[in-house]
Amino acid sequence: MYSMNIKNNKGTILIISYLVIAVLLILSAAFLSRSISENRIAERQKWSVRAFSIAEAGLERALYDLRQDFKNDLIDPSWADGEINGIACGPDSENFYSLPYESTLLGNGSYSIELKNVVGKDNEIWVRSMGTLNGINIIIQSYGKIENLSPWNNAIFAGAGSAGSMINGNVDIRGSVHILGTGLESDDFAIDMGGSGNIGNNYEGIPLQLKDRIPPCPTTTFNGETVETLGASLRIKRGLVGLSGTATTGKADVSGNSYKETMDGVYVTDGYGGNRGENNVYSDNGTQNSYDLGDSARFPSLEDPYLNYSTYQDYLKDNAFVISDAANLNQLANITPESDFSYGDTMGSISMDGNGNLAISGTVYIDGGNLNMNKIGADKTIIYSGTGSILVTGDVGINVNLLTQGSNSFPSNILGIMTPNEISFNASNIDVMGVFYAEDTITVQKQTNIAGIIVSNYFNMGEQVPSIYQVPEVINNLPSGIIAGDPTWVIRIVAWQKL
């Protein structure tokens, strides 16, 4: 007979049940704690995003007032004069200081704005904006530079294009070049230079009779040296930069001299071509930066509407002294240093005294004819005085030295010439001063030196090394009536970060 030992396990199941319940309670508590924590994180993230948006709104308000400060000051705009758009503050280039708005509330939050100036730069500034909401502070900081996108703030401004080069030939350009390249394909050349062609940032080599008549080149501190600089940049929205042979954009920095050789910046979307390409580009920002102004810049047209007029050309005709008499038109189409005439009224006037002296004032509209200035015998110099603009419905030819009178006389004396057609400079070894706009083409075939600015859709620079020298003070001395004469201020954000 067998006997069996049967254990009593009734308590085991109860204990296991308690353990399962305990584990479940612990897991539930953990899940609940994590859920609460995640909810708090999500809530904080939500307020952080809103505080960031408030900081951005404060930054945009500050940038608006900084832009208005330049727009409203027509004489000497600056961010370092102790006032920003009517608000007294700063300046200080060592520490951030408050831009004291009367109210900075935005919804349930608020923002505060601080600024810091840049030594020696009245058009560059640091902006710091802090957005605050529910005890959360978000700070963003930007470095901004304001630029006048006027076509007249360059040595050359070019608009539309076609297959092939917009600016070609062997040309020496000193100052900024801005090419829109409207109509070009990405593999078309916007500018194609060879030989000794150069886009430079100083006045090295400028003819003495031009240098004597214009203000000294501005200076800056670069690599620890005080050097002359035009603050030149190259911007090409569409098309290639072609550099072959010894043609360059900027030059390698040379220490110990008085010039800044490198460009301040190049902004080229479609890149470089020619047998040297980007190897011949010397710029403070390298060669990989694309065009940075979006659709802010545009080429001005005489067909653009203006005020209550259907076109800007109509506006000019109605606000100028109009010359349409056949005999007068014939005289203006054949001007020489010996010409003697006087046409004008209170709206504008132009005259020559028979001794090579031209006087200009206001706006003159040459309706139905050309404007040509040519030498007579060995005499190929016309000296002008005054400030004025001329619109020519025909073509323009400048084949003489066209200079202002006396040392440092340009651009306080300045002549602007406009045409819907072509301006050509075809004489050898002439020096010309002024601002020139041709909606069609500007042709510079020979060794012409131009101090001022040229604006056109197309350029033909020939092969005999013409030179263009930007005069920065022109932008502050444009003659009345000149197309696109109003400044177009845009703040470019150079650097941005969330602190």
C-alpha cells in the first residue's frame, strides 16, 4: 500500500496575485509620471515656440525701424547717431543697449530689443531680441547690414540678357557690379572677361585728371591695416562669370600698401567659367555664395509707370524743358567744344559758351533727336558745371573728354544722361564724368575712362581696356530727374543665431 504527501499551495496563488498587482501599480505610477512629465515638456515646448515667435516679432519690428531710420534721413543716414527712427538710444559698439519701445506686449507675452553698433560702420549693427512668455525667455540675435539697392550704387548695373555675354571684353571695372541676367540660361555668360580684365576694389591706376576731381577713396581697416576700399561686391542673379587668362575678380591681398585688393563679397548663383574661372576670384567670402537679394532688385525702365503717369518717360517730358525744334535738335546732335547756344527755362537748361564750357541745370528733354559730343581738330575737351539730367529720345555719342571744373568738383557738379536706345563712347583715350543710363546698350569700344556709373541692359566693352571707376558719393548727389533716383534700402541679415 502506497501513501501520498500532498502540499498545501493555497497561499502561493494569493502571494503571486499580490506581486502582479504591485508590479502593475508600479508600472501604472511610472506611466502616469512619464505622462505628466511629457505633458509638462510638451507644454513648455509650446510656450517656448510661442516665446520664439514673440522674439521674432520683436526682431522684425526692430528691423523695420532700422530700415525707416535710413529711409527717412535723406541727408546723412546712420545707425550711430544716437537715434533710431525717432527713438533716442545708443550708440555703443562695446555693449548692447536697449531700444526703448513704449510698449512691447504681444498677446500674453512681451519682447525686449537690444542693439550694438559696429566700430567704424554706421550701416551695420547687432540686433538682439528676447521673447518672454509664462516665465520662458527665448533670445535670438542677428547681424544686419543695410544696403541701397539703387542701380546708382554700383560701377555697373545690368538688367536683361540674351544668349551670350551681357558684359564682355577686356575691361577694368573699379567698384561694385550687379547683374540681374534676366533672360539668360544658367550656362550663358553674364560677364566674360579675358586679357587684363579686372573687377577691383580700389582706385589703383586711375588717371590723375579724374582722381583730382573726385572725393578720395574711402578707407577701412583690413588685416590690421588702414587701406583704401570702394566696398565693392559682385552680384549676379543669373548667368556665369567667365574669367580667362589674367582676368580677375578682386586680387590677392598684398600687405604693406594702401589698397584693399580683395572684393568685399561675391554672390554668384550659376558659378564660374573660362579657362581660369573661380581660381581667379579673390573675395572675403570665397566663391560659393549664391545671389543673396532674391527679387528685391529690378532693372528700372523708362516704360515703368510713375506717380500719375503711364510711364517714367512721360513724367520726364511733362517736368522738363523740352527741345523739339529742328534747328536746335541739329545743334545738339553736333556739339563740339566751339559750340555756342543756350536753351532752357525754369524746369531745365543746357548751354555752351563757344570756349568748351557747358552748363546744365534741372531736366532737359531732347524730343526727336540725338545728342552727340565730338572733338573739333585737336580740341576734344568739354568742361561742364551744374547739376542736371538729359533725356534723349534718340542715341547718344560721347567722343570727347567730358569733365567737371576744378579739384574735387564731382559729383557736386554732375550730369546724368538717359536714353531708351544706345549710348556709345567711341573716341580713343578720353576721360568722362557722369551717370549714364541706356535702356538698350552701352558701348565702350576704345580706351575710355569713366568716373561715375553706367546702367544698361547690355554692355559691349570692346578689346582696348576701357575703365569704369565707381564714385561712392554719386548716390548722395544724383541729379534731379534721373531714373531710379530714390534710394531702395534693404537690410541684409549677414548672421543669425538662437542664443
